[in-house]
Amino acid sequence: MKYISTRGDKAERSFCEILLEGLAPDGGLYLPMTYPKVDGATLAKWRGLAYHALAFEILSLYIDDIPAADLRALVAKTYTEQVFGTPQIVPLRVLEPGVYIQALSNGPTLAFKDMAMQLLGNLFEYELARRDQHLNILGATSGDTGSAAEYAMRGKKGVNVFMLSPKGRMSPFQQAQMFSLQDANIHNIAIEGVFDDCQDIVKAVSNDLAFKREYRIGTVNSINWARLLAQVVYYFAGYFQATKSGDEKVTFAVPSGNFGNICAGHVARMMGLPIAQLVLATNENNVLDEFFRTGTYRVRSSAETHETSSPSMDISKASNFERFVFDLLGRDAGRTRDLFKTELDRGGAFTITKDEFARIEGYGFVSGSSTHADRLATIRDTDKRFGTVVDTHTADALKVAREHLTPGIPTIVLETALPAKFAETIVEAIGREPDRPAAMVGIEKLPKRFEVMPADVAKVKAFIAAES
Ligand SMILES: *Cc1c(COP(=O)(O)O)cnc(C)c1O
């Protein structure tokens, strides 16, 4: 399998060439040249597989430059009961008839980003050792990405992590998770700004090709293809748990921010997984919901970006969205570049044509948004009627999922975090603290290790240069 850029760069790259990269040199995102098709017989064969074995089957369709035995060993060491808490890794539970919750959040940082990041840590260590190289990972996080990356990379040979986060905007628990890490290869940088300021710094550094080369800058943000690929696996695993045969369809409801998670659902669907609909849920930051309702994608300014109680979805633009638009436009790289470069740079917005908009239905996407009041109501109602507490992001997805239920087609709501990460809002909703896993009790009291910096690209570069 070879990979191409959404903006038309002619080079075709192999998996391990793009593994350690962020954006393509032309500013686009990498995608496989084609989506391998999975037929009914293959689905039937995969149905009984353990998670790590399923992951191997799917990954090996996209990775042909790691020997099969090595890839098998890497996924087997990643997806263990010890790390993810259950033998199923992503267990499904019934909420009510026709509505399931798929737990993606039982990894080390209690959020779904561990699903991809734990694999990435092992892939990076493997590939860097093979090349006898080192890498400085630069990332931006509004919470979950950063902690997942740090827990995946801590102590890994050949890797340093520089993680930018918006100062004071993460929950105390998220902050404690990240800032309490004392590993020498982990560097936390609190930026005086919002998440998008952090993301812009990462982009600016990555676009400085000379700096990027000299300091061997890499990324683990959700634009990384390997991360997205790892997430494709749990759509298959969820499908197999909710169905008895490959003739059945399911719908997935996905709490969305940077469009990474649901883009993996899109890839699974393009491969032939019988997905009826992909229900995209946003919070008050409804850039994506607006696009799927109107065909207009309008990036928000920092001032227009709301700080919400589902903070991992507080985005003003969705960094993976270009991948879907590229497919929607029939993989027309010129048109994709016009929209994402020319039009966004000029006016901060673009509108696709009526004909282009009409194609969305064929890709199964529908959308909706949720507010703080909706979130509280959903958490309260779910606790009262079903005795289960969901986190704030999952609540957004559940709320929107209910607006799109189809009789006869089960809906799987992706649980992207445990409620313990967002205790303040849980208390507001149900009047009591959510359960916290024993290993996480009291982490807010641990000593913290982090730097504070203004939103200044030059300062961040200087820090990387000094510490790498
Ligand atoms: C990152 C995150 C999301 C959003 O996922 P995207 O891939 O950015 O769309 C939703 N919920 C939680 C808990 C997250 O950490």
C-alpha cells in the first residue's frame, strides 16, 4: 500500500515513511491510494478473532514494510488485558434495546486516544531502532491527546515528547495526569492561549522544513495516519459484538472534535464494513455539525471557540476533516487544495456545491450538536434509568444518537472517556463523584513538572533546540 497527499503531491510513500511524519510536504494529509475492500467471507473469518489478531489483519492491509511477524508481535504486545482492562479490549454493553455503548476508554489515561497511541508508541520505538534514529514529538492537546501520547511514549527509546496545552484549560485531573510524569523524555509546555494557538504553533514548526529536519520533529496529533488506522480496528470489533452475521448493519455515534475518530469510521465503511450511518456529534463548538447540515465549513476564531464541559471537543477547525472532503470530492486534489488552502486562507470558510453536498448521504454521515444543559440531562437520565454514568463527551454522542435512531439497526455509541476525568460536570449532573480507578486516586497531589510559555513559535523552537 502506498500513501498520497490530499493536496496532490505526486510522491507515493510507504507506511513507514509517513509513520513518523505529520502533514505532507504540500500541507495536505496522507491517505492510502485505495481502501482495501473486505468481503463477506473475510468478515465472517474475522468475527471470532481476538482484538490483537483482528488488529493485525486490518493493519497488514495497509502496512507492507514491516515484516508480518514483527507487526503481529507489536500489536500483540499493545492490545493486552493488562493495559486495557478486559479481554475484549473494547467491550460493548447494552444501554437499552438497540442502543449500545462501546468502551474505548479503559486504557492508561481513561480515554479512547490510548487505543491508537499505545500502538503508536510501540511502532515508533520499533521503527526508530530499525533506522538508528531519534525523534522529537511535538504535539498540541486540549487534554486527552497529550496524556495519551505521554503515557504511550514515556521511557521509549529514541523519543522525546514536547506537548503544548492551553494553560489552565484542562481539568485538574487531566493536568495531574500529564504534569505528574517525571520521565526525562517528557516535556509539558503550558501555552498562554487556547487549544488552537497550540495547534497553530505545531503547524508553524512543522511547516519550517529546515527546523523540522534539523531537530527531527514528528507528531502524534490525530493527523497521523497510523493513529487513524489503529482506530479503524475498533469499528470492526464493535460491529462484531453487536451483530450475529455480516448481513446486519449498525450505526455508530461518535463524539467529534478533530474528526479523527469518525474519520476512522469512514475508512471502515469505505472498506465495506456494513455501517448504515455515522452520526457525528459536536458540543457547542459546532463547526462540523454546521457543515453536515449546510455544506459550509467555517473555521471559528479563538474568541468564538467556547470552553465547554466536553473540552476534548472544543475545536475551531477539525484537523482531519480534509481527509473526508478529499474522498467526498472524488479525490480531486486540486479542488481540495482550493477549498482548504485558497478559500480558507482568504476568508476562513468555504461552501461546497449543491451537487457535492448531495453526495454526503452516500457516505452515511448525519450530525447534531449538544449543549451543556443537554449533557447534564443526558448524564442524569442515563444514571437514573440505566444505572450507568457516562462521561460528558459520550453524553453528547448519546444525545445526538437518539435523534437519529433507526428501527432494526443497532446504534453503537462510542464511549470516549471515563466519567472520572470530568468529575466536576458529573457532580453537577448527578450530585455525586464518579468512581475513579484505584490507581488514579489522589493524583492531583503529586508533584508537577511543566513549563509556561506565551503563544510564540520562536520561544517554543528555542526550548526544543535546548532540550532535544
Ligand atoms: C479527542 C476526544 C474526542 C474527539 O475525537 P476526535 O478524533 O478529535 O474527533 C472526543 N472525546 C474525547 C474524550 C476525546 O479525548
